[in-house]
Amino acid sequence: MKFEVSHRTTYRYSEPVVQSQHVVHLAPRQNPAQIIHRHSLIIEPAPTMRHDGYDAFANPTTALEIERPHEDLVLCARSIIETSPPLYVDASSTTPWDALDDVLAPVGGLVDLDVVQYRNPSGLTNASFEIADYALASFTPGRPVLEAAQDLMCRIYRDFKFDPTATDVSTPVSRVFIERRGVCQDFAHFALACMRALRVPSKYVSGYILTHPPPGQPKLQGADASHAWISVWSPQSGWQGLDPTNGIVASEEHIVVAEGRDYNDVCPITGVLLGGGKHSVAVAVDVIPIS
């Protein structure tokens, strides 16, 4: 599938910002199942300094500095992206989750640090004993890792309710577990907490998903949103995306922007401001299939 993605973010400040520095994750990440045909990022006011590069997780990033006073900051990212369906993997034939130590830390062998770094809890994915017990209901002894991970994903989809009013970016996974409600970011963090409590390699993935309007109704402009899911590793498949918000394996309708340990690694826009007072933010996203 081929998509045109538009992501416009507008910050409005109650007082002028004298100077600001930002790091931006809005450029889609290229991978074997995703080709980036075109990407542009327009910033108003124009930055004094701009550097496009990559972060420690190989995500495209833009670092920028604005040295002129401003009361509005607008970032508009536009991309043309082509995605392919993920390769089919027989989840029941993957390595048992409790045998991954033998694969990832062989005696006298090389350790794959790109995989091992995603086995440990991060600041937003620390698990309590109760969360680990919830995970163990899916990760029974000797069960293939992807089969167990898919079962956990489906349980989260059944047991938790999507509720955009229940949480914010600071809500810990322990609260999400108690309330059993939240948004895609919460469900991704909770799934990661479950996986990493059992030392199963798993990533946080940010991006977009194609949304479908109700039958007979037009797709509303700007009504799409950023999305989050996870990716789980097995020796047989490499990384496979799982979407606990929707209870599905990630497909060609999932568009990857960035991958990391949790949301803090891939936040779309972070920054340090001098001035600004209070602020409001408005985000408009469009994911449009094209021929």
C-alpha cells in the first residue's frame, strides 16, 4: 500500500518564547517492509539551526534551534510511504520464551546488543509482581514466544477499555493495570512491562494506522492520530509488530515512524524553552491511501 501522511502540530504560547531548542521524531523510519519515497518538514518560524540525523535507535531525527521571539510554533511533516505486508510467521514454531537465554547469551558466542537492550525494563515499563503474574498466564512454561505474545496481546485487547479521558502521558503502568483503561500508548507500555518482566525482547513503536470511517460516512480531514504498538523478537521471525489496542498483528496499514524502549525515546516533539508561559497544542493528522 502507498500512503500520503500529513502531520501538523501547532503550539500557541501565552507569552513570547525568546529562544527554544527541540528534537523532533516526525520522519518515518525505513525498513524492509516500508519504503520512504518522500519526506519534508516545514517549521515556522524558520529555525536558526537545523540538523537532520539519527538517534541512538537509528530513528531519523531533526534537531533545531529558534532564536527569534515567537508566540506560535508550527511543524508540518508530509511523507509518501509505501508499505508491504509482513512475512507470515508460524507463531507456534518459534523458540520457547523461557529458552531465549540460550539463544541471546550463548556460552562463548557473540551477544546481539540490538536485541538484548530491549529485554530490560525502562523508566515507563517497570512491572510490579502483579503485572508479571498477569503476563505469566500467557507465558506458560515452554510456550513459543510469539504464540505467548499474541495471546497476551489478545488478553489486553479483551480486558482493557479504550478511554482517552482515563490517562495522560504521566500515568504509570501500575495505574493503567488497576483501572484497566487508557489509550494506545498505555496499552503498549503495559504490554512491554509484561514482556520485559519475563525478559522477552520487545520494542515500543510509534507511527500511524489507517483508520476507516463508519459505512456511508466520509473520512474527516485531520481526524487521524498518532498510534503506538509493540514489536516482539524471536529468532525465527526477527521483530514482529503486535497491536494490543486493536488486538491484531501489525499489517501494511501500520506505518512506523520510530522505535525505542518507550515513549520517551520516540516522543514526536521535545524541547527546552526560554519564556512562553502557558501553552496549548493542536495536532491534525491525515493518513490517505493513494494509487
